[in-house]
Amino acid sequence: MAAGLIHQMLSMIGFGPLYPDIHRAKDAWALKVPGRRHREIGHKWYQEFGKVWDLSNPFPEPVNQQVLDLGRSEGPDAAERLQADLAHDYIDRTWDDLAKEERKYWEGFFVWLLYRPDILESWAGVDVLRGRILRRIDDRDVWEDAPEIIEQYKRLKREVSRHHKWRLREVLARWG
């Protein structure tokens, strides 16, 4: 299973908000049922792998339409939350195919990236220090206020500093 920091970092890169509530809820069963078996609960999209989707087409047209419909009926935030939920299962499925060394590399990379707010802003369009997200609206780049990102970022950084900094040390020792 991908560490929570991976899910939150990829949510930040893809959407801006980290959606920790979605990721914690989906992985709550991992404490009781370790490993891949926890995905039998709360990971509906993961269970559809090979039937409805695959890695070459992770979000087929009916899913895209569902997101668009939800956006129209309940607003863009609801649609984005659905996307974060689906992406969680996609990330887990992708993670399953990575070798242990590859997982260590990517964990270290995301820890490193967390400590580079300048890159998060310039590359991912997420300004974690001022609470802004770069959005593409009507073919224009627009910085949108998102003050909740500041606290989400600080919380994740504190959590990583306490529990995951070894991942960065390990990656730097191995790959420089």
C-alpha cells in the first residue's frame, strides 16, 4: 500500500488540496487488515481493475462523465473529491506493480519534494506558503486562494518530519 504521504502529495500535485480525510478513510481498514487485503473494503474502484479499467485507461469515459455530472449537480469541489477518491485506488493499483526499491525511491522523492515549496509552486502550481492553487480556467492560468492548503501542508510536513525523514536519507544514500 502506498504510504499516506504519497496519496496526499499526489493529491496536492493533481488538485491542490491534500484531501487527508479521503485517504485516511480509505486506508482505515489497513490497521485491522494489513497489506492488499484492506482494499477489499472502501476501495471500490480498485476492485474494478481489469473489469472496467486498466492502467492504460484508468478513467474511462463513463467515469469522466460521472465526474462532470457531479460537478454540474453538486459543484466542482464534490467532483474534485470524487477524482481524489478514484485516484487513491489508481495509485494503490500502480503501487502494487512497483518493486520494493522503486517504492523506496518514490517515497524518498516525495519526501524531498515536500521540503521544496519553491518547486511545488513553480512545477505543480501549488503555493503551500501563501495558500494558492494555479488553476486553468477558460484557457487562462489563474491563482485561486486556497488557505486550507497552508495548514494541510504544515501538518503533513510535521508528520513526515516525525515518521518518514528516514525515507529521504535512505534515497539520498542510495541514489545521491
